[in-house]
Amino acid sequence: MINKISKTNIEQETIQLKMAQLNPLHFEYFYNLYYEKIFRFIYQRMDAKNDAIDLTQQTFIKALKNINKYEHRGKSIINWFYRIAFNEVNQFYRTKHKNRVINITTLIENTLIVELETDDFLLRKEELTEHLKKLTTEEFSLIEMRFFEDKSFKIIGAILSITENNAKVKTYRTISKLRTLFTKNATS
């Protein structure tokens, strides 16, 4: 989960942002501050470390190229970096025509089990994998961020450029869809 950013940190980011917009050498502040978080965010979605490294670099290059377009609105700039990283990962999978990576072990440890309301989950891991493959990219991303990474709806909304409430509604609709898929298979 992303740590809460204090008002002092936001003020520091605002100063650093203005400096980076005037001189790209000051972008190093954001790179040093957020590289590790963005790398982990991307690496959780990849099956090759080299691809994650490449996409992390692409994320920061894209951010640097567009730093003058970024408007600071009193929120941490990391949400912007996450949104760029999210789009880079999706573009990677679209371009390479690769299947997304799903780590069911991580999933078991989180609350998706409770949300799906299935008692025999351990016996149905393979079935869950198949159902997750049926989700759209956005649906899968919602599940991934909420249950694999334990991100708040507010952060999910910021990453997907939707409202916090919309992120919550879409996530629970996706849970309902997965629950329906499990129910159909149970009665078949």
C-alpha cells in the first residue's frame, strides 16, 4: 500500500516539481525518491526482471519528457508516475501479445478469498486462474491492485484516472462477475 504523503512532503514535491520544470537535471529528485516503488509496481506485473527494468526506465523517461505538462494539484506526484507505469505495462502486453502474469500464491494470502465467498478455494486455484483470464484488462487491473497489492480505492482511482467511488463500484462489479463464474462452474 502506498504510504500517506504528508503536507510537508507535498510542499517539497511542489518545490522540486517547479525546479524540474525549469531544469530537467532536478528531475533526479523524483527518480531517486520513486524509482524503487515504481519498479516494484511494474515487476509485480511482469515475469522477467529485465522487462520490468526496461519499463521502469521508460516510465521515468516519459515522465521527464512530459514534466512541463504536469499540473500539481496538491496531491503527490507519485500517482502520476503510477499511472504512466500502469499504461506502460498495458502497452507492453498489447505490443508483445504476451499473457499477463498472475501470482495465485500472493492472491491466496489476501482478501479476495473472503470476497469471493468460496469455502473450497484451495481446491479451486486453477479454476480461479482460468476465470481471471476471462476478465478485461481493466477488470484484472482492479483486482490486481486491490487484492494483490492492497491499494486503496483512492489510489486505484488516481492510477486509472477515475473517481474513488467509481474504482470501488467497478471493483465490486468485477468481484460479482468472478463470483458468478465460480457459481456457474459449481452448478455445471
